[in-house]
Amino acid sequence: MAACVAVIGKENSPLFISCMDPNQELGYHYSLHTSLDVIEEKLSTQNKSNDQRDLYLGSLYSTEHQKVFGYVTNTKIKFIIIVDSSNTNLRDNETRQMFRK
């Protein structure tokens, strides 16, 4: 289901990255670092509205090959999951459940 899973520290340093396909690992790393910019942007807009109840960030962005989803903990640890776009049956509730497990 997930092509790549990453745990990123609060200073945006990677703590753990696991990719299913080693041949595409460099592309996944690029997508992970690109998604950090989107996460920071979403967190800055949440801080302005003072609404930090929802830690699940949802879809960060998608391309023709992959979709990237994010979750941030209270301690600013970031979880990022990259899923192949070929999985069209994936719903938002299912990705939320992946982060809860």
C-alpha cells in the first residue's frame, strides 16, 4: 500500500525512511523533502488560527505517479507516507487509519 514511509524530526532531520523500491529511493527522498515545505506552510497557517486539534494534515500534494500524506505529532515529529497513484480506491479515512496505527 505505502511506497515509502518516513519519520522526520522536529528540526526537519530524517529519523527513519523506508522505501519499498530501492531503485526509486532517490525520487522518494526528493518527494519527502518537498513535502516538508508544504507541512511547514500548513503548520504556520494553523498557528495563526490557533486550531491545533487536527494533527492529520491530509494530502500534501499528488503527482501523476504518487500521493503524499502527512501527520504531525504534538512534539512536531512528522510522519509522511507516499502512496502510488495507481491505488485509486484509497480514501481519506483509510490514510488517517494508517497514521493511527
